[in-house]
Amino acid sequence: MGVSELRNALIGLLGGPLLLLLLGASTALSQEAEETDAVAPTVSNADEPAAVADDAEAFSRELIDQLVAAHSSYVESGDAQKALQSAALLREIYEERYGADSFEALPYIRLHAHSYRRLGDHNNARRLFERVIALTERYDGLYSFSLVDMLGNLSQQLVELGEVEAAESALLRAKFITHRRLGITNLDQVEVLRALSDFYLDSSQIERAQREQDFMLRIHERKYGEGSPDLIPALFEYADFYVVGLQDFQRALPVYRRALEILEEAYGEDDLRLVEPLKGIALTYSKRSYFRGEGKRALDRAVSLYENDEYADVDDYVEALLIRGDWYLQSNNPGEAVVNYQRVWQLLAETDSSGGRAQAQFSQPYQVEYIYPQYVYPSLRSRPGLSPENYLELTFTVSPEGRVTKARVSDSTATRRMENESLSAIRAAHFRPALVDGEPVAADVTMRQFFRARPSRKK
């Protein structure tokens, strides 16, 4: 691609002073070449055309550098369409200059593939990722470590296209490459193991997902030791797999206990780093609606650690108090809940004399516990296929104690049965009450929900 062609291709992508500067430089360069031809139409010195060619090549490289910078800017600003156009132009330049399957063009084919991925064009992204993989194999071998990332990206596109077996094969190959290059227990495979675990979890292959999580924890233990504080992030991720992925709080509990013991041994019993496993222990009990014993002691201890540390972060302290207040609320102890909320108000007021932070925190009731009825969802984004025409609107009052009163259906296209189920659910809910000047007050709430039709019974 020549200088003038490159310049024209950039017009739709680069704008403002930068483009004018570059086009001005191009014009000056062309004029210089024309003047040289006018003064000396017959070239006798072989070095002179070479110098002009060098200048043109340097200017071409300058435009390419600016195009690369523009592409990065489009990616950062979220302009996926222009990022795609700039990546396609860069790929074209290098393929024309060095060849479609050249090593030099490879980075820009990869750039183009990622641009399609960001735009959600899974077919084209898949096609280019497969091409990048084939070229990488040609130039760097079948076990190139560069393949690991590309196989992960290819797997994502295959999942989106519904080719789950091929997606799994891509991830398993990536895992094998890390074993071949770095050994079976290498830490560089963690991202692949995480992707495999997520893949199996999404496809309801629970045992395989657990297997990858177990393996990931074992390689961290082998690297750092079973009692090392460096193991803590891996333990938290392992616990989160059971809490978030499987809703298996019983399995998560011993993991949080183990993390707590490691941190106590390493840093003592008064260190703020103990707070996270303590909150984890409390979480496993609250999610099972058990608000006594070990869970409550763990939460009280977490709050106490913040109270006794003058350097504790206020926002972290606030979060612990809110969790404890919500705990009391769910255990039908609104008096103790309000004490914690008022302490939060006081802390926020101390850090903001205008009172804006405290008021913003408690301006409206906050949903702490509400079990949605079957087929009912909080937003249109909650489930594909929901329609704004299928809605159910509830109006109710949250008392100063966080209880729901005066609940009624204010607008609805749902059936009477669904309305009654939603009313029963909202009456059993717990809300953090609104506060005004640090005191709990009653507040009215309107909540719109969306539903999908119940499946019809077969006759």
C-alpha cells in the first residue's frame, strides 16, 4: 500500500489536528519530490532517488505508528467499530507488504481477531483466531506458549457459537501445552484451569468443574506451601467457587476456617487481614438462615477488629457494620440492626460534614432479603426473552424496623395467582430502613418486576 493510499484510508479514522499535521507532512513530501524532479529531471546521482524513497518509507511508518495509536485509543474509549476498521487497515498494510501468511502480519491478524471479538462478531473472530493459531504453529511450533492465549480466545467464540465440544478441546489443548512446556503443576495454567472450571460449571458438569478447582488449589499449595499466607487468594477463590458457583455454603465453611487459621498464625489475632475470612464464615451461616453461634461470633469479631484499629479504613468498617446490621435484621432483631445502621450514619457523617454520604447511604430502603417467586425477575436483563409488557408493580411501605407493610399490586399484566405469590413474597422480605438525621423512618417503595409465562402442562 503506497503513501497516498495509506493517507486516504486514514481519513475516515483519524481526525482533528493530528490528521491535518500528517496530511500536511505528506503534501510537503510530495512537493519536495516534485521540485526535485523539476530542477533535475534527469537523475545522475543514484543516491538521490534512494533518499526520497527512504523519506517516503519513513513517512509511511509514521502513519502506521499513528494508526496503531489510534486503534489503542478506540479500544480504550469503547469505539469497537473504529477499532475494527483500524485493525483491518493495519492487517491489510502488513499483508500487502510482507505477504498474507507472513510472520510480520501475524500480530495484526491477531489484532483484527480481537476487534471482531469485542464487536461480538463470533464467526469472524473464530475464523481469524483459527488462522492465528495455524500461523503460530507454522512459525513457532505445535507447543508454542503463544498458542495458550489464542486457544482460550477461540474457545470463547466456539461457546458463543454453540460448539461446546470444540470449545472444550481448545481449552484442554491449552492446558496440555502448559504441561508440556512448564510441567504439570505450573502456575501459568491458572487462567486455563479457571476457564475450564467456568466452562464445566456453565454446562452443568459439576464434578469436572470441581476437579479443575481442586487441581488449581493443589498447584498453589505445591508452590507456596499449605500454611503460607501466599495461599490465601487461592483459598478465597476456592471458597467463592462453592459460594457463588454452587451455592454450597457448607463446603465453603472449612475453606474460610483454614484461611483464618493461616492468617492468625502468620499475623496474630488482631490483624485486619482476618476480617475477610471472618466475613466469609458469617456468610456461610447467613445464607443458610442460621444467625447464631460461630457465624455471629465471626461477624462480631470482624467489627471489633475495625473498632480497635485506629488506622482501619472507614469504608471497610462501614461495610462490616452494614453486614452485621443486615444479619440482625434477618434474624428478626430490628433493634440491634438499627444500632449498627446508626453507627454507620455516624461514621459517614464524621468523614463528610455536609452529611451527604450518610444521607445517600440511607435515602431509600435497601433490599436485604427477598426471594422472588418462580418466573418473576427483578429486571429485563435478568433473563433472555423477558418483555416489558409482562410486568408486575408492587407498592408498599418499609417500616422503621425494616418490615414490609401496606403491600398492594399497583399495576400489573400478570395473573391473579402470580400477583398473590408476589405479595406473599414481598411481605416476608427484609429491607434496610431509610434514615433521616440518623433516625429510622417509614418510607414508601414502588418495585416493578417482570415475569415470563408459566410452561403449560401437557395434556
